[in-house]
Amino acid sequence: MLGFVANSGTGKTTLLIRLIPLLAARGVRCAAIKHSHHDFDIDVPGKDSYRLRQAGARQVMLASPHRTFWIEEGDGHSEPRLGDLVARLDPTAIDLVLVEGFRDERLAKIEVHRPQPGTSLLCLEDPDVIAVASDVELDDPVSLPVLPLNVPAAVADFIVAWLRTSADRSAARR
């Protein structure tokens, strides 16, 4: 897993949308998990899956030869646990889970940084940040790699190298 963290509106999703095809071209099969602080609905009123959920089904799955989606009703208060979400993925079909948000989770992260008044670099407080992607010179010096945010190919290269290093460390521990 590799997280992408930043203040809201910084461009995490934009970066991920640009990275995923570049990683796929490098042979990396990705899944994505995005955290949202907002209520949302992806189901369409009037459709059978929506009607099943409205009738009280706590979980609904819609499946076709083209795609499958799964909806679970939350309680409106408890945050979903990242580990539980990852457990629902098929590990045989992916090489990397890209996680957007979930800032407080313990996983390797890339910080997407664009200076905003009243904010500071997250990596100064979060030891899990392994690199910073920014489109400006950083005000605070950091001992981490600083990646060019507007050159997603360079970010993809960093991720592929990080994956190889992580795989090598895992193999050495076995």
C-alpha cells in the first residue's frame, strides 16, 4: 500500500488519475481506495440495487461481466477501517493499493504539497511520509526525496523503484 496525503484541494486525485495509467504501462496493477469526509451516493434512484438498499439491505452487490460494485451502509459516524477495506480487494489481481487520504494510518505515504496559508508540511510530523511531491520549492528543508508534482512520470518512476526496494526487503526477511 502507498498512501497519498495532503490538505483538501491540493490535487491528490488529479495526481493519482495521472499516475495510474503510467504505473499500468510499467506493469504495476493498481487498486485505489479513497477516503471522503462527505456523504455520497453512487447508486441510481429507481434502479434495483438502489431499491434493495432503500428496502434495508445493509450490503448490496451489483455484478455484470463489465464490472462489480459493492455498497455497504455505514452508521454515519464511524470511519471505515483501512485494513477492512483492503481485505475486500483481490490480492491476486493487484500489485499496489493506492490510498488517498487515511492520513493517520501507518503506511508509506507520498505527501502532495502546495503551499496554503496556515499549513505546514505534513512530513515534518509524519514519519511514514517517504517523499514529497510539490510544484514549488519547499520553504522547509526536508531529508526526503522531493518529486516534481507536474511530472507524473517522475513520480511513477519513484514508486516503481520504491516497490522494487520494498519487494527486495520482504524477500530478504523470508
